[in-house]
Amino acid sequence: MSGQSLTDRITAAQHSVTGSAVSKTVCKATTHEVMGPKKKHLDYLIQCTNEMNVNIPQLADSLFERTTNSSWVVVFKSLITTHHLMVYGNEVIQKISL
């Protein structure tokens, strides 16, 4: 069993039902676990910034929404993920984040 909380699992399942793989991955990258975002989630989000059919504003909104969480761990991981995407992602994400 992973260290994800029940809330994290429910939120990820809700995004699975709605068909939003990007939002699901953002949720999984910014869980309540006290550890950094997993590399596989960061790599997937970077890959998404380079694809034409991914809604980049939705990705940015999902990350911004996670920064309003009451858990400092989720907020910190959201900021780490945003920074990672700004450094390694496509320049489109860099323009939106500004």
C-alpha cells in the first residue's frame, strides 16, 4: 500500500471518472505524502506540455487549485511541480505561469 491518503485516492479517482489524465497526474504529483513528487508524474506532465491536444491552461489551473489546499505538503509539492514544469517544460507553460 502506498502512503497516499484516502482523500488523495478519492480525488484521483474522480479525475479518472471525468477522463482528465492531466488533472489526475497533477493530483498524484501533489499528494499528502511527505516526499517529493514522483519522477514518473513529473515526466508525464512535461510530456503533456509538448503535446498539441493537451489543454495547458487546464494544467496550470489544476496546479494553482492545489496551491489553495490546507496542507502545506500539497502546496509545497504544487510549487515544486510548477517550478519543474517552468524549467523543463515547453515554453507555452512558462508564458502561462507568468
